[in-house]
Amino acid sequence: MIHIIKIVRPLGMEIMYTTIESLTRNGRDRSLDHKLSNIFIPKGSSEADVISAVAPAEDDIWLKKTSSGVFNSTNIDYVLRNLGVEFLVVMGFLTDQCVDMAVRDAADKGYQVICISDACTTHTQERHENALRAFGGYCRIMTTNEFIQEIQGSNNFKNSDSSIKVSINDQQKNLSVSVRSYLQPTVLTMLVTTDLTGITRGRAFPTEAIDDYWNSGCGWVPASSALTPQDVIADSNPWGSHGDLRLLPDRKSRVRISNGPDPTAPIFDIIHCDIIETDGKAWPVCPRELLRQEIERYQQMLGLRVIAAFEHEFTLNGRQCMSDLPAFSLRAHRHVADFAGWLVAALRSAGVEPEMFLPEYGRSQYEITCRPTEGVAAADRAVNVREITRDIARQMNMHASFSPQPYIGAISNGVHLHLSIQDLDGHPRH
């Protein structure tokens, strides 16, 4: 099974998984057979996971079923027809139960089916062989090596922008199978730096190439640090238009959020960076380096460490009637409770440790508070809160603004900075 997945995935073939798992925690949605047989995998149980060696990729389709037949208790037929699939290769277990029913039902519904005999198993070899003989008339049975050799060795194999065509031949059949290859968006990771205007800027690359960037980063230019909030390079720019720098990623600062309220939204994946010279030395104007130097000065000269937490206020626009909601009210909270839930979930996923979400005094104004942390990580956390809030709002067709004056006459947005000064043993200094 592992070998087949490695071969077909680069060819753009759809790989689909199905496992037994109830839609409910008490299993009330199970088939009668599963109830009588006491087959019960609760919703969310780790027992429903696919083993790591053949685990689904990030965008693979994974259907949960509550009967032996995948066509009986999932919408797999609907999904396959939406994908334009006519040809199925079936692998898994048990050969004489779930595999058997998948093969027979697929054939009855008009799919052309191959079963990979050595990628299936059941409780005994005898049962396995009997099952293969029993449903052999519904499919073509092949070994892993036979399937791979036929795929790779076919003279009719072509890989074009629009489709993958595989011709499968034997003495009894001549099957011409067309498997559509859909263009999929490349997952990107962005190396970022947040300048003194509070704008996060950077450059993105395919995530699969991340090992190429950990030690060397990517190119950057000094003039980027002279950009104003209006995206105009300041007249007082001391660097001119020349010079080269690097954005060097901080491994500990990576934030990756796989999903949100919009299932079509791309993965949120950023890594905070230090700005360095091309010889590897710290660039004196790097915001993270400036903060790091000040923190080290506190430690070395005063024996103190700084713990910080931020409370961000922002204005949320994009829904009707928000101007009529009382300040600090339950109504104001409930009006955006779905947004709040997604935001808290995303911040938790990012390791930000959110504490409270609350409606504020201003019209359409809200606040998110987070737990404290130390040093540069606290500043990174403040950036993460702003960018993730904007991203979740955008996915829900809203707009989040942290501007001090989002519109004329608005109650200003602010940020509360809480500092705790401690000695190096963690005791508060008064």
C-alpha cells in the first residue's frame, strides 16, 4: 500500500480514505449490524486514525463510515462522481468484509475496479484467499508489483496539464481509464518581519522547500524598513535604494493554522524572522534585535527579566445592525459569537493562549486578551494576534481594523501593554 501511494500521488490521482467512526459519541448512528456485533468507534476516537505509515495528506478526502459497506453509509458515490472518477483501486482490510463490499458495490454502480491482493488482509490467510476468489468476478485482482509495473510500463501513459491516462491490458479486458488531474494550489510559507509602523511584510515560498530556508533565509532590502504606513519610502531613508539583507527565520516562532471558517482559505503559515547582514551579523535596525538587546541589557545590568501581555482593541465591520448594539453587552457578543469562537480556536492553534474575548465601548469594537510570555516571544505574540484576527475576519467576509481611528468620530482603538518585572529566579520586583 505504501509503495502504491508513493507512485500514484505525484501523478495527481485522487487518494481517498475511509475508516469506521461514529458521527456521535454514543454510537447511536451505527448500522444495526454494528450495534449487534458491538463494533463501536466513538466520534473523535484515536482508534479511527489511519496508521502513520499511510496517513492521509493534508488535502486527501477521508470519509467516516458506520457500516461495512462504504457505499451504504457515506456519500462516496456522490463525491467520486463530482471528481469525475470512473476507475477505483481498492486496498485495505478486512478483505472478506469492508473490501469485499466496496468492490462489489463499486462494480454494481458502474465503476471499473482493481483490488490489490497483497495490500489487503483479514484474520486468516484462508479467509483472505476465499474472499478474493468470491469477488474476483467484480474486479481485476493484481499484486502491488503488477499494478506498479503496468502503470509505469504502459506505452499509453501520458501526463499532461489536463489529465492522466492509463491503459490497462490483459487477455480478457482492454480498459482505457481516464483519471482527471486537477490543479491544486501550492501551500506557501511566508518569512515575515514587522516594521516600526506595525505592518508585517515578507516573502513566501512553497512550504515543501522549507529546509532550504531555515539556515540561510531569503533576501531583503534595507529600504523596506523606510516604508511609511502609506507605503511610501520616507524622504529621510538613510539607506537609499541599494544594499542587501537576509530574513533569517526563527524556528520557534512559526505559526501554522491548517483550517478556518472558510474551507477554501489557504493555510496560514508564517515564521517571524531576524533581519541580518549578508555576512550573518545582526542588522542594527532589526526590530527583533533591538528588543532582544534591550532585554539582555536588563538581564545583565539589572538582573531583571520582562514578562509582557497585550490586550488588543479592534473594530469589526461587515455585518448589519452592529451600530445598534450596546457597549459591553451580551447582544454585541452574540452578534459575532461565531467569529469569536473561530478566532479563539485559531489563536490557541497558534500557541497564543487567548484568555478573553469581549465587546468594548465603541461601536463594533471588540477586544482580545492573551496570557503573558517573555521577551521577543511576547512581541511575536502581539503580531500573531493582529494578523490572525484579520485573517479570520476576512474568511468570514468581515474586516478587522486595529487603526487608532478607524473612521471619523469613532471611539479609538488602543492596546494595553502589561509588564511584569521579575528577578532572574522569577520573583516579582516591587
